[in-house]
Amino acid sequence: MIYVTSLIAGLVFGLGLIVSGMVNPGKVQGFLDLAGEWDPSLMLVMGGAIAVGLIAFLIAKRRTVSLIGERIELPSNTIIDVRLVAGSALFGAGWGLAGFCPGPALVGLGMGLPSAAIFVVAMIAGMLLFEFIEKRRTSK
């Protein structure tokens, strides 16, 4: 059941990204370009996502299992440190430069977009580099 539910949720999420324009790097970069030809349309998409997420987290905090019976595990770390801020800044810079973040990039890859393929390869390389650095950092 969890695989069917996950597949349906992924398809709905991907369709939402396509319909909202989040898979189009030009639209995303237009939203992030406050000094140029700013396109505020993605603000509605983000506002809707935040509203849905807020409601979902409020409900999830009161439950121990999901509607399909799976255990709910919410993050408990509330510390804002240098690593979090630096990682957020790096994520934002990459999003602004490439016009993709991980979800839309994977949808774009599925759609056969060459720019999404380049982004996904770079994303995987960055994840592997992070793992390598973390292993070296924690082994000292």
C-alpha cells in the first residue's frame, strides 16, 4: 500500500510542478530576478505550498501514524547554525543560477530536459562530495 500511495503522491506532486511552471528554469529565474523583469506568479505557488504544508504539519504533530498506518517521524532539531545557514545560501544560489531545485529537476529529467539532466548530475556529484567530506570530518 505504501508504494501505491507514494506513487500517487509523487505523480500529483510532479504534475503540480509542471502545471505551476516550476519545471521551467526561465520562469523560476524570472521570479528570483527582483532587479529585472520580475515574474511574481510563482509567489502564489509557494504561498499555496506553504499553506498546505503548514496545515499538514499541524495535523501530523497530533498523530503518531499516517492515514495508511505508517509511523510519522517529524524532525525535532530546531537549531539554526552556520551549517544550516550556509547550506541554505548555497541551495538558494544554485536555485537562482540553474533555475532548478531537486524536485522540479527530477521531473524535468523525466520530461527529457537536457538542462535538468545536467543539474541532476551536478546535484548527485554535490551529494557525493558532501558525504565524502562528512565522513572525513567525523572520522577525525
